[in-house]
Amino acid sequence: MSTGIRIGKTHASRDRSLRVGPLSVRFRPRAMLAALACAAAALAIAVVLIGSGDYPLGPGKVVDAVFGNGNPADVFIVRELRLPRAGVALLVGAALGLSGAVFQAVVRNPLGSPDLLGFTSGSAAGALVMIVLVGSGAGAVAFGAAAGGLLAGVLVYVLAWRRGVHGFRLVLTGIGVTAILTGVNGYLMTRAKLVEAQRALLWMTGNLDGRDWADVMPLAVAMAVLVPALVIGCGPALRMLEMGDDAAAALGVRVERVRLVLLAGAIVLVALAAAAAGPVSFVALTAPQLARRLTAAPGPNLLPSLFMGAVLLVGSDWIAQRAFSDNPLPVGVVTGLLGGGYLVAMLAAQRRAGRI
């Protein structure tokens, strides 16, 4: 008698699949282990980051202070001063890693990231409008960055639409919108006063200084809603989309609806990440590539990419603070150096393999 539940294993991919009625979830042991390892590494680096500084704390004291135990001074420093910054780093890195994996899978291009598709440039334009033309505070700048990223996403999607959105058209449209917004941002910088220009340049680099719980909560709420929706709700359909629109449609996927949901969720994550920390570069591009090499598995690797993004950003923030302790750098400088170096190394490897 059939119960409607089947658990199977394929020797070729060593995947385990669980089928309950019409739903099917595939488990990859190595991918899950890689995701757990990245999550543990991100938390460990965050603990080290929180304990670093002019008032150093050991990992044990940091953990005690996080849960409200220990010396009152330790609790205040950890929970009120350092933990919000580490929380923003973890959440922004995770959001960028997940959104980068979604974009690269949707456009079926390893260079398909929000850095190149115009979304971070839109966030920068929104923030510059608030800084240069309005002269608003940090909250208004964050709102402008989020609004600018969302508007840029809508613009790219509308311009790329032609009886559907093809990945190649989306990439070309995004590159064109990025060029236009780069010109707009340059114009706004020339209109700015010296103090405003310095503030805008620091924000556009990607910076975690002065972050508090008000910066953590919007992104945390968005992650709590969008991560299950993207990973569980759309993850299986995204794997089918990678095989091509015709193949996915033949397997019962509503291609345009799923693609719209995926892009909308990823754009919201990118916009809120930029609102919290500025347009941090290369994390969304690099994290999915590193996650795929770590898991050695095809497909979007959404969860490993999410945790790899957190590792990259919190690790970069530690490097920015400790390697240059006399004059700490914005975290975006470190991610740009690491991500740009990785991109050059990846292209060199592809050239040696004769693929480019």
C-alpha cells in the first residue's frame, strides 16, 4: 500500500529526496554540511570581532555578555556597542550572498550579481539624493537607499520585459542602467558640498561604523520572511529554471511568476542591505561561487551561499578593523580588494582552461 511518502537516493549525485504528496525536497549531505560549517565559521568570527578592540574580551566573556551575564561593563560594551555592528555584518553578508545566488541562477550567468545589474547603483543614487539634495539624517539616507534600489530593480525588470524576462536581456539592461546611474551619481557628487561629498563617499564605499539596533531590525525582519520564501518556496523551481524556460515549463513551473517572485525577493534584500551598510561590493558576486566550489554541487546552493556571504562580510570587517587598527578602513574597501582579486583569479583560471 502506498503512503504517498517516498525517500530515495541516487548514486550519481548522492542526494536524498523526500516526497510528501506533490512536494519534493532534495537533501544534499555535503551541501548541508558546507552550509553548517559556514554558519559556524560566521558565528565564530563574529565572536572574535565583538571581542576585539580597545577593550578586548575573550570568547567566553563575549558569549556571557551576549546573554546578559558577567560584568555590567562587558554587557554594555557587547550588547549596546559591538553586537549591533556584528549583527548588521552577518545579516548584510547573508542577504547579499543569498541574493547573489538567486541572480546568478535566474540569469544563468556567474557574473549576474546586483553589483553589475544596477541595483546597488540605484541604492547609491537614492542615498545621494537624500545626502546632497535633501541633507537628511541617517534614517532618511537609509530610506533613500532602499527606495533607490527598489526603483532600480523595477526599472531594470520593466525595460528587460518582452513577452517575459530573459536572463541575457536582464544582464544587458542592468549594465545599461548601471552606466546611466553611475553618471547620475557622479553628477550628484559634483553638486555636493565638501562635507556632504565626504559623507556620501564614505557611505558609497560600504561602511559599518556607528550601526545600532535600528539598523538590524528591518533587515532581520525581511530575512525572516524572505529566506524561507526563497529557499523553501522557490528553491526547487529555481533549480528547474536553470535547465531553461522550456524545460521548466514542461515540468509544471510557472516560469514568469516564479522568476518575478525570485527577483523581487532578491532586490528587496539588496536594497535593505544597502540601506543598512551601503553598497558593499563583490560579496554577492563572490559568495555563490565560493559556495559552489565548497559544496561541489550543481544548482543555486542558496543556503551555502547565504552563510558564505555572512562569513565574507564579517571576516572582511574584522580585517578592516584589526589589520589596519591605527586607521580602520571601511569594510567595502576590503571586500572590493578580496572580491576583485578573486574575480581576476577566476578569469585567469577560465582562460588557462581555454573557456574564454
